[in-house]
Amino acid sequence: MAIGSLSLILIVASHGAAHATFVSSLTFAGAAWSNGSGMSGSITYEYDASNSLTQIDSLDISITPGTGIPAFNLIYDVPGQSNTASPPGWDYNHPSNENYEFEISDSATGNIAVYLDMSGIGPTAMLAIAVSGGNYSSLADTNVSGSLYRLSNAGTSKDQQVLEPSSIGILLAALLGIHLVRGARPTSPKPRVPIKFSA
């Protein structure tokens, strides 16, 4: 294989690595709100190599009853289950000590809203309890004036991540190309030994 082909393979490989997307799932349990409601669940999302959030894949969040808030379950794009949450969004405009805030509301009435601040992305992802600057995880019934509750305990959280299959494919293709290049290197011919005939 020519040098030009090798260069092309390396360019494709580096391009794929630079645009790799990671899928991460933040699972939390034992979280609690200032009104006494409890919370557990998980959010699966995607982010790129620069730690920029690119997509929310699914979420399943359970809230137990507390002052001013009934029990409810927010589900979005979970296989085998019906959605009870509107397509979630996220907000980037936060102080430097938090990364993103997920914005989730129930799809039936839109009255229940959950805003979950995260203090990191991927391996460093955790729910943020309180953030200076006025932004914090909050729970609200938007139909009731003054019904806004702060996250008082983030509970335990664990983030698990995997490389997106498309990125793995790009990496494997690049490695295969390099292997083929190595296997196609020309070898020097062995010197011929003259055959001597006896008289």
C-alpha cells in the first residue's frame, strides 16, 4: 500500500477520534428535596471529546411525595415504557462550578418541572446541591405560586460511560488499515546463491 493511502487512513482515524461521541449514564439514589420529597433514577446522555453535551438519550426519574408535590415518575425514551416527560432540554448559562442543567417537565400537564444541575460531565458527573450565583437544582409545581424546592441531598451518584459504536468502528477500521499497510510492505529479495556443478 502506498504512503498516500497510509496518510489517508491516519487522517480518517484522527478525524474520527476528534469527533468521538461518548454515551454516559448518571444513576442516582437517595436524593432528597427541601420539601421532603425523595428522588431516584438515571439520565443517559451523550457528549463529545471537549465535554460538550450533545444529546439527551433517555431518562427515568421517580419523585416521592412531599409538601406541595405529589408522587410522579418522569420517563423519556425508555424502551418498553410510555413517555410521561416532555423532550428534555438543557441550559448552558451557568457559573463555572457547574456544567449543565437538565430541564424536565411532565408531558400530561406541564405543571411539574425538575431542574437538575450537574457539577461535571462523564466521569466527573454528579448532581449539584447548591451553586453560588442563584442557580441550583430545583423542583417545582409551576401551577402553584411559590412552589419551588431546592435539592438538599444529592444522595449517591455513579456515572458509567461507553464509547459510541460508530466511534469504535472508526477506530477499528483505522487499526485494520494500519495492519494492512504493514503486511503489504515489500520485502527485499533473498540473494541468489550460484549453483556450482562439479566437473
